[in-house]
Amino acid sequence: MQKQDLIAPLQERIRRSGLTEPRIAVLVSGGVDSSVVVHLLTEAGYRPTLFYIQIGMEEKGFTDCSWEDDLEIVRHLAHRYDCPLEVVSLHDEYWANVVQYTIDTVRRGLTPNPDMMCNKLIKFGCFEEKWGKDFDFIATGHYATTTFVGDQLYLATAPDPVKDQTDFLAQINFRQVSKLLFPTGHLLKSEVRRIAEEAHLLSANRKDSQGICFLGKVNYNEFIERALGQKEGLIIERETGKILGKHKGYWFHTIGQRKGLGLSGGPWFVVKKNIRRNIILVSQGYDPADQYGEHIGMETCDFISHDPWQYAAEVRGLDAPLSREESVEITFKVRHTPDFTRGRLSYDPASGYLIESEEPIQGIAPGQYAVLYDTEHRICFGSGMITRGF
């Protein structure tokens, strides 16, 4: 791919903003994606300011979450491309918002999405309030894009379906997305790696980070155990009431879970949790009916730009939005996966939003978010926290 092809989407996005000399901040992590973001921005003629966010995990006893290597790469990156670098702390904000949200949600027996909250509240929330406000754009290495439909800006998916991260961005608002640049969002992961190798970036062959946003090397279950500890409980077969084994706490398990139960003769699926008694109910078989539902209820939905009714009207060339009394066709996800499911979205003032899926959905987990897309799963409308599935 030629240089101009690599930077053309970035240049077009900035051109549409009307800014000729935009002030750009880049959130850098030391990983390959954000490193290539810096490379492409400078190739396009910009001199961004780099920001490395620290959250002080070592202060909470997470000594296995080292950031020294990341910061060394970031400093090398700043020096090589002659970009200003600021190392900033959002330690208190991160623990008060993302970590506490995660712990509270898990304690309630629900399934959290800390990455989604981290993007909404920290990367594009607290960071914006403290530093981002001084810039026209904030650039990141997320696998996502933005697109215009007419004059309306939308969050849109990346061409790499496996790496697409719009589901982790689906709680941001329009003000946030209007300032975001995704310089690598139109590329495949393999293309990003190749650019890094050809540019001889230190991060070219670094492994992708795993785990909760910003926690890096910390395993999710280890993190939950440090927060909530262990509490032994029973694993019971739902149909027979037979005790099959024991678990270390309901908070380690989620509805629809198949792996990590330690049971023989499977597969076994978590189908229900009794929070008060600390009991996990499981069911055997590849396709137990009680694991599936075709309806997903949400009390509220947060839409980034125009909602699906407005969008449908725009696509049809109508002057006014469709009435929310009629359902609209959408695609959606209830977990991080490359696959989209077709369905219809409706709204009732008394009960909220309801997705009627065209096919049964396995493991609908209250607390998680249903992420809503257009029928071509190109436009990401936003998301709503799941309150029930049936």
C-alpha cells in the first residue's frame, strides 16, 4: 500500500473538519497500534503531542503490571519523530470510575465491560477534561473508523472484523467521537504490523495487550480475586439438582460461560447464578434451550450520533424521523466477536428498548451491553446495558 493510500482517510477526516493546522493529541501505550498512529500522523505532515497515561497500578499491589518497558518505547517514539511527550496520571479517576464500576458490577452478579467504561470515562472523559480540551483531535490506535452520511458524522466499524473495537467504543457520546481520529482504523492488523516493521519501530513485534483496559498483564480473574477474594460454593446441574463440584465464587462466572468450570463429561454451560446462596447452575449439552433467548431488554440506550430511527429516515430520504412506535431493522452484538446478528429494535416508554433477534442468542448476560449497528453493520449507533434476556 502506497504512503498516500495509508494517510488518505486521515487527511480526508481532517479536511472535513475545516481545520488547516489542527492540534492533535495521541494516546500512546507503547504498543504497535499507537506507535503506527504516530508514524502515520507525521507522514501526513502533522506534529502531534504524545500522551502516556499512568494509573499507578503498583500502588495497589499490582507489581506484575510493569509500565517501564512501555514508557521506554514511548520516549523513543517521541524522540524519533520529534514530538512533545507528556506523561500524565489518571490514577484516582481510574480507580474511582472503572475499577469500582467493575467490582460493584461483579459483586451484583452481573457481567461488567470495563474496557467500554475506560474509553467513555477515562480516555475520552477525564483525559479530555484535563488535557484533551486543549486539542482539536485526539488520535488513538483503536480499530474503528468514522464516516459521514450526508453531513452527519458516525462511529463506524473497521475492515478487520476480528480486531474491530467499535463495541468497546459504543458508550462514547457525539462530542467525544467528533474529536477522535483513528489513523490505523482502516487497516488490517497485518498491515499495521508491516508498516511498523518497515519503519523499524521498536514495538513492531510486541504482543497485543490483554486483560482489562490499562491493566495490561494482569489477568481478569486474578484482578477480581484480589478485589473480592474467594468464597467456595456449589456447582449444581439445573435439571437434576445434582451437585457436580465446587467453585471459588459466583463472581468468577458469567451466564453462558463454557470454559473454566473444571467439570468432566461436558460441555457444561453456566445458565444461572444464585447470588444469595453463592450457587452456580449449569446445564449439559451443546444446545440446551434454556441458555438461549431471542429477546434482549434494555431500560435505556445511549446513541452516539443519530439513533436508528433517524438514520433509517435519512437513508430513505424522509424529512422526519420514523416514529419509535415502529420497530427498525438493525444488526447487533452482545459480546466481543467478529459476528453480527440481525434483529429489530423497538421502544416502549414504559419498558424501554427491546431487541427481537432473528436467531436465538446464547448466554445473554445482564450487565453486559448490547451494541447496535445498521443492517450492513457499518454504522455503530451506540449501546444499552442489558437488563433481561428471554
